[in-house]
Amino acid sequence: MYIKKIKLINFRNYTSQEIEFDKNVNIIYGDNAQGKTNILESIFICSLGKSFRTNKDKELINKNKEYSKIEMISLKEDREVNIKLELQNKKNFYINEINTKKISDILGKNYVVLFTPEDINILKNEPSKRRRFLNIMISQLRPVYVHLLNQYNKIVEQRNIYLKQIKYEKKPIENLEIWDEQIVNIGKKIFEYRKEFIERINERIYEIHLKTTENKEKIKIKYISNIRKKLFRKFEKKQK
């Protein structure tokens, strides 16, 4: 799979730009603040449906315009894939000219890995950075993973609301198990997807790192999760 072409209209600092890529290595260079990162951002958006720099879609539109368009054409297994974003009052994605209602539908159409100097924080900073990295990578390989994450977050939000109702409205604490059980069931599935992904990474990086260090160092990534261990054990006992 490789990206053949990308067209930008009123995107960031570009009013109209068409860029063709080679199927091998491409180097984008230029002075600061000329739009190099904007090109990478447009590719990222057409691959994952969102920016890695902002959560505000309005920031993607050229400041002198009212709308923006991105169109990316890639070749995957000898078949062209056309992903188009039209952004004005709302965000519309098209896959091969067909409007898609769910952003998650574009996941897996193109595979991208973004690495910036700031990404060293994946190792240095809090676990949420590492979880976000895993979520982005797994979502491209397993689109159903996005659905699981959305479910999990909604249930956690509902559970938190009910915790407040227990405190201030004296709701029965026993009902909390309704959400706890769902968190456990979905949490297990998320755990398995992450574990599988780490195992696949280990298969690739072990030989690469060994060769890079001239057989002096071995590398292994281990996925350690403490997601609601008590709840997991509690419901495993109940099911037995």
C-alpha cells in the first residue's frame, strides 16, 4: 500500500495544492512554518478520521476561507482507494465517492504510523500517552476495537454519574454492579486486543534490534495492565 496523491483545498495554509508521491521513499523539506507538518496532518486525517494536532475542526480550515477539502488517493493491493474529507459546518467523509456516516469506516483503508519528536513522551510521560498510541495503532488493524473503546468510555461515564447519585440521591449501591459487569466484559476484550498487538510487535522488533546492536542487546515489550483487577477477580468468582 502506498499513497499516490493528495489534494488540499483551503486546508491550513494551503489554498490549492496537489502533491504526488513516489511509492518508495518521499522526503518533504522546506523552511519553518511553510506547511510540511500540514501535509502529514492531512494524510493522518484521511487515514484515521481526526487530526493529531487539534480536536477543533475549524482550525483545519484556512483562516481566510469558510470550507476545506482533502482528497487522498492510495493504492492498496492493486486497487485504488479514494478518501475525501469535506469540512464546513460539519465534517463529511467519502470512501470512493460514497458518503460514510461513521468515521470509523475509513479505519483500515490506509495504514499510517506517525512519529514526531514529541512522541518520546510515550515512554517518558503518563500511561495515557501509551494507551493513546496503542489505540491509534490497533484501530487501524481492528476497526471493531474503536467500537469497544466507545462502549467502554460510555459505560465508565454512566457509572461515574451513578456514583454521584449514590452519594447525593441515596441510590442503592447494589445497582453499581450493572456497570461493573459491563466494564469487566468489555475491558477484557480491550485487554486481549492490546496484548495481541504487543505480541505482534515483539515478533518484529526482536530480530531488528538484535541486528541493530550487533547481537549485544535484546529487547522485549511487556504489556502490564492493572485495569480494575479487583473487579475482574470479583466477577470471575461469580461466574464460577
